[in-house]
Amino acid sequence: MVDPVPQLEDLVVERGTRVLLRADFNVPLHDGRIDDDLRITAALPTIEYLRSRSAKIVCCSHLGRPQGKFDPKYSLAPVAKRLSELLGREVDLSPEVAGFESLSRSQSLRPGAVMMIENLRFDPGEAANDPAFAANLTELGDVYVDDAFGAAHRAHASIVGPPLVLPSAAGRLLAREVEVLGGLLDAPKRPFVAILGGVKVSDKLGVIDALLRRCDTLLIGGAMAFTFVAARGGSVGDSLVQDDQVDHCRELLKSGRIEIPTDVVAAAEMTASASTRHVRADAIPAGLKGLDIGPETAGHYADVIAAAATVLWNGPMGVFELEPFAAGTRTVAGAVADCRGFTVVGGGDSASAVRRFGLADRIDHVSTGGGATLELIELGDLPGLQALRKGYRP
């Protein structure tokens, strides 16, 4: 069970109250254009609530990894433009992060207006959790709202600093993520089926252990599956195998609740024009590597998902961005969408996949957090949630 966090209704927000809103606008960009605006649209319920209270809203977020210095390709300008379009009103972008210019603009905002400061990670104090940088941020608001679930697993200045000195609460998005994912940890309806993909099994060991304590069946896909196949003595060709995790995977398989691919789509190269072969997962020829689960595995996984009362999916089944290796992920996404049980897609590439295939509106909950989702499942809490609970109370 995830302990509750303060809600928006717990904050005193009156006309003219400046709200420092930590959002997660870390959206994918291509040539300065936003490829997927899910994380922007997900913040709208919180922003609209605050606007209905005639608050002055100061949005802050990170974008990419600019390494603590200004980099124009990571500017939040495209985000401010898109948010302006969604709100139907101008969202002013301050050219600095925290400083005199941003402070002046926050003070001169009209009630109900929205502004944004530049990328938090342009300042090295953000990732370093520098108290001085956090103090500068808190000057921009009278109260603080954290709606950045996708960053809640980071003990960064904008996440854990403001709750120390400002009345604070979770936004609508963060509160919903805690409610849904906490329910999976507490009392999921059964059968509970979890689906995990990804590249390295070592990155998922903690969450695998946590899920095996709760789920009835764990379906494995992606490159991480080949370490499990190797643990059963299979030949995986040139597929990625973490040799130092083979013994661990062998132990995990003894649970009897982990299912791994029986067939795969293999190729010599990972390209959109690659020549592919359908082969057994445990008999991949030398020179080839598995890049998607095969049709037999995909069909079986779809049957298991169809019978579930609760489904959690995190991680694609293959390199779905390339059409030769998209079928497995597409089949699993369709099965999750068709499932009559409660379905959760755990952010990251899985969320991108269901949106790419036009299925997001048929999923009960599409999380905005990839790493945050996994860490919450593994540990049962996050630094951002702890900060809100322990925060300042007037």
C-alpha cells in the first residue's frame, strides 16, 4: 500500500495566489517539434483547477539531459507553445530558470494566467539538489504543487526542495498515479497478469521480485527475455545476454509463474529493411539476434491477457519502432486494450506504443512515468511522495 499524499483541496489557493507547479513536460522532440504531447495534456486537469481558483500559475519542468547548462535544443519553448494552444491563451516563457527575471514575471502575472520558466536542468543545482537553487525556486510561488509523477523518483531540487518551505500538495495526475499503482500493490483483482519488456534484465530484477510477490503470471518479452532463454539452456545466437544474470534468472524461473518466448522474429541487423526469420527462441542461428517475440508467443500472451482481471504492462516486446519487429508489441497492445479487466500501461515505451497503435483510449490507465512506475512498484514509495508527506504545514 502506498501511503496517501496531500491533495489539491488541502491547499489554500485564493485569487492571486502564486502556485509553483512542478510538471513533467519531458516530451519527445524531433527537430523542435513535439512527437507526443501526452505529458502536457496530462497536466491540464491540475492547471484548470488552479485557474478556476484564479491562481497565478508558474510551471517548471525538465526536458532531456542538458547537463546543467543552456542548450537551445532542450528549450521548453515548444512546450510553452503547445500548452498555449491547449489552454487557448498565451503561456509566457521566462528565458531564465530561477532568478530576477522569472521572479518579476511571476509577481506581475494576472490571476488565472500561466507562465513557464526555462528547463530546470539548465541549472546544475537541479540534479544536484542544491539548497540554494531550491530556495530560488520557492521564491516563485506562495504554494507548491507537484504533478510530475515521471520525475517523482528523482531526489532533485524542484521535487524535494519546495515542500520544505511551502504549503504543498499533489496535483491531479500525481494523485491518480498513486491511487492506481498503489491499488496494484495493495489488492489487485485476480488473476493479475504483469508483462515486462526492455533491454537489460538487470534493470528489472527489483521489480520482477516485487511483481512475483503479487502477480499470478509474469510474461517476459524484449531483449531481456534472452537471458532467461539462456538460463534454460537455449541457444540465442547473437541476441543480448547478460551472462552475470543467467543464474539469477534460473532461480526466478523456479517460481513457475514466469513465461518466456517460445519463438522470435530474428534478423542480422536492426533496420527497417532487415531480412527477418521466424525461429525458435531457444534455437536462434549464429549471426542472428531476436528482435521481437514470434507469432506463437504473441498469440499465447494474448490469451493469458484476455483471461486477466488486472493487467500491468511495462516495456515493449521488441523493437516496435521498426515495422519488421512491431508485430509482437502490436499484438500485446491489442490484447491489453481488449481485456475486460483493469488495465494499466506503465509509461515509457509502452505508453508510446499504445498511442502509436491508436489504443490509448481503450486502456484504463496510461501512466506518464516509466522509471517512476517501476520504482514505485519495487519500493512502494518515491522521494517526491515522501517530500510531500513530510513537507511544511502552515
